[in-house]
Amino acid sequence: MGGSDSAGRLVRPFTLTGGRTRPSRADFTLITTVTAVDPQPQTAGRPQPEHLRILRLCERPVAVAELAARLDLPVSVVVIMLCDLLEAGRITAHPPHPVTRTTPDLDLLQKVREGLGRL
């Protein structure tokens, strides 16, 4: 791991959220996909380094759970920071697509069965 990652872990999670313990929105689940609108820092204001790391990691769509793992932070802390970025217009959030199938996909079930049989 790089030096910046080690230094980042010295910051307590509550300082990253400004002491907030709950997200301001309910847009995020573990599998919500997040994408940066513009991963480059804006000239107006001075975003926190953690927000900039999130934006860099979200250059391509990434799930909230994966983002938390990459940042090595609790999901609850990441969600609060994502709320900040969403409200600032810096990211987009896409909920998972609902499954509309009412009958099981027999081909998929057969592949799972074969895969389990090879274990």
C-alpha cells in the first residue's frame, strides 16, 4: 500500500463526515453504482482529500460496497461522503435494476448446478 493510504487511516471516520452519523439521503445501497460527473477537482472550494479519492475511484462506475473496500472505510462513512458529492453534483448514483423475471432461468440454474458439481 502507498504512503498516502497509510496516512489516510490515521484520520478517524467521524472527522471525515464532520461528526455526522447518518446520511442526508437514502439513495445508496451496497450495490448502488456510483460514477463521477467530473473526476478532476473543481477550482471553486477546497474539497477534502477523501472526496477527491472517491472521485478518482469513480471515474468508471463502481458499486458502493467496492468503493468502501477500496477506501478501507466503513460503508456508513462512505455513504455520508457520497451524499455530499451527490448533493454537490459531482457524482451520479444508479440504483440496481430490479429483476422482473417471474420464472427461473433454467440455463443459468443448470450452469450453477454444473459449477457446484465441479467443486
